[in-house]
Amino acid sequence: MKNVIFHPLAEQELIDATAYYEEQKPGLGLEFIGEVEHAVNFLILYPEAGSNVGGSVRRVILPKFSYSLLYRTLEDDQIRILAVAHHKRKPQYWVDRE
């Protein structure tokens, strides 16, 4: 079974986005977290399912929110989430993340 780890900056992006959505409407932050969890569980089953965005980095789009998870599969049976990226944010701001 694959192990999923978040880059520290991706984890912060997740926290920030969750807080933002929760401020907009109570419960919306939890819905966002649920979407992320659903996407992560999907990636555990199908790690190659995301579209390739360059090199070994792939992207899966969250269907209900304007966010994508950018990730890389590692040799040690891990999936590393590099970014929880809003679609309107500067493209490829995350490219230097390992």
C-alpha cells in the first residue's frame, strides 16, 4: 500500500485553503478536506492516474473546488504531494519542491 506524505508547504496550503473555505461558509472547509481525502485515496489506488505536467510530476484536479493536487510517486512506495494549488495561483510556483 502506498504511503502519502505532504510537502510542508503543501500541508500549509491545505490548512490555509481549509480555513478560507470554513470562513466563507461553515462546513465548507470540511467539504474541501473531504475532497482532498477522496483524491488522495484515489491516488493510493491509481498513482499514475493524474495527468503528467512535466518530468515525474502529475496533477489530479479536485472536482468541486478550484484546486489541484500536484504530486510525485517515489521509489519507496510513497506518493509525495508537492502542492495543493489553486487554479488561479501563479502556474508552477511549486516546481522547486522535492
